[in-house]
Amino acid sequence: MNTGNGSIFCHSRSGKRIACIVPCAMSMIMASMAQGQAPAPTPALPISGVAPLSPKEPVDTPEMAKDKAEIMELANKLEAATAHGDVDAAASLISPDFTMIHGNGWTYGANVLAADDRQAYLNRVKNHEYPVHDIDPSSIHFEMHGDVAIVWGRYLSLFMPQGRPNGALTSIWFERVYQKQNGKWIYLSHRSVRVAPSPAGIDPGAVTTMTFFVQTNGFNRGGSYQFEGNGTGDGHNLPLSARMGTRAERAGTGASASVSGMQSGTSGRSGGVPAPSAKGPDIDEVFAMERKLGDAVSGGDTNFFANFASDDFSMTHGDIWTRGGINPLVDTKESFANRITVKQYNAFIEDPRTQGAELHGNVMITWGRYVASIKGFPAAQAWFSCWYERVYEKRNGKWVYLSHRTVHNPMRGPTRESVQDK
């Protein structure tokens, strides 16, 4: 396809060259690039929605590449053991305090379908409840923090427990946490972030990322754009911010469906089971630090954040990753510290009613909601609430903040009161 005097070629995330059906917004961007013009600048902090992006993934060191390969080998072995009912193999791959959260109700304050500990999951394996349990390798991404790894992506599941002979393929999008213990990676935690019926193994609500290249005057220029709808032709150009709807409406697209056969509770706070939260002095300590962090962010206390966060800290804004997209805004320790220094946040308030935690030795996973206000937004959108998952590691007797990932896009309103329960 030609734009002006430039030729345009599109590729999918799999790397295959495909026929391009380009929505108007993308056409204009590529046309401007072909004419030597830069696309329009994006907002300084696009907390929700997506703009043209250039995904930047760190280059792996040999050691990091080895760790990722070992984690993928572990994951594939566990999927195979689960599908074949191999309890011994599965038991050798998961930690004694392993947890698996089924359903994504926890991402917006609702119940979950089920919450497995180690024995509950091994019972599912023993009972051959999952004849299909396959990782989609094209969906997998890593966030490495030394001996802690955060992995997100999708697997295909066919849930057929005893007494339920009929099942349907389901896409389970997840965030998983692994830890290297005594030189061996072990699987600590799985939390589902999206559950969607997937005929033929395709999630119709997934995000497709397309890269494009413009050849003009002997130069190559390129970038990426994302589409909702898995490239099926009936999707929409992102951003999504104007079409997010309520949490219940979004849950109805697949999050609340009882596709796994377990009791559904993700469309509201009734039904299902509450996401279990551990208790103890370590958890109390981290919860208190999270609340103090909110004061530091709005108060410009960069030193508090710097002492609390790891050097490889990562903060992912927006939830497009929960549908297979690439987040255009991911803060490092330095970039988020800059936000604190300039007091970009008018308020950043942790909601103690929603704080929950898993404890896995010296690794802690927390989730919950905060309410915030950022300078520069119109009055009708001055405040927002945001749900997250965070990961910490205890190092030299001190809890260190490794990662924050938004698990549900912000709900906006004019006042704190208008969003604090959303």
C-alpha cells in the first residue's frame, strides 16, 4: 500500500507480513511520517488509552536470557503435567505456599471464581480437570528483578471436572510470580486478570499490535499501533478511554462468565469467594508503607520513594497488557521519581479497605485500589480510582518495592467521592 511517495508494509506481532487494513487514524499517522512529519505528541501521562507507540524492551543479558528460558521450561512442564494428571511433576514445580486465583473479580473489588492453595491445585491435577492447559508463547512477557520474575500472558484452558462432560476453550490472561530458590526457579503465584471464551483458541477481545514501516526517499521509518478486536475486522482503533464503560459492563464481556464451570462471582460482590488475604506483621508493615507512599507521592518526598523502591523498579500504567497489548507508558524508578519531584499528583491516596496480600517467604504480592488526582486534567476528570497488583521482596531485612502493574484502567470523575468506591 502506498502513502504519498512512500510504501507501507505491516507486520503482526508474530512477525508475519500481512495485508494491511488500516483505520483512518493510523493512515494519517503513516501519511505524515511518509511526508517527513512527526506524529502529534502524546500526553505527558496517558494513564488510560493508547497512542502510537514504540515498544522498548530491555536487551537481555546472557544470564537473563537463561533465566527466562528456564522459567518457560518450568511453565510448559507444569501445563503438561496439569493436562496429563501428573501430580508428582506438578508438585515439584510449585512452591509449598503456592496460590492460584481463578477469575478476575479481584481486579475491581469483586469476588473471584475460586482460590486454590497448593493442595487444591494438585487435587485438580489428580482429577484431570484440565484436558487442555496450554501456554500461548506469543503472548508471554517478562519483568525481571534479580531472583524474582513477573510473567504475564495467556494460556488456553479447557475445564472439564467430573460430572461436567462439556467444556469450552477459554483464554486465561494472567500475571504470575516466580522466584529463584537455591539456584532453581519455583512458581509462587498465579492471578487471572482476564477470562474470555475463546472458540478455536482465539480471544475475540484481545488487542492486536501491528508494526508498520514507511519507505520514503530511501529512508525507513516505523512504529507500532494497537487495535482492539484481535484483528477480526470488527475491532476498534484504540484508545479505549471513551468507551471503557462500567466495571460490570466490562466484566460482562467475559470476565464474569462461568466459562470454567466454577461458581461465578466476578460480576459483583455476591457469589464466588473473596480473594483470600494473608495477615501478619510483615503484611501490616508493607500496607503501612503503601499508605505512606501515597503521602510521599503527593508531597514531593522523593527520598521516601527512592529508599522504598528497588533500582530496577517498574510501574506499568494502564491495563491494555491484560488483553495482550503493549503498554505505552511504563515508569522506571527514575521517571516516577521525577513525577514525585515535580508534584505531578495532587493526591495519591491508598484505600485501606481494599488492601490484600499474598506472602511467599520473602516475596509479597499485594493488590488493592488507590484514588488519585493529577495536574492538568479537566475538572470532570480531575480524580480517578485505579486497581493494581504490586510485588515486593525482603532484602537484608527490608521490604523493597519491585513492581506495580495496573490491573483495571482508571475510573474518572470530578471529585474524590465520585470515584472512591469504583
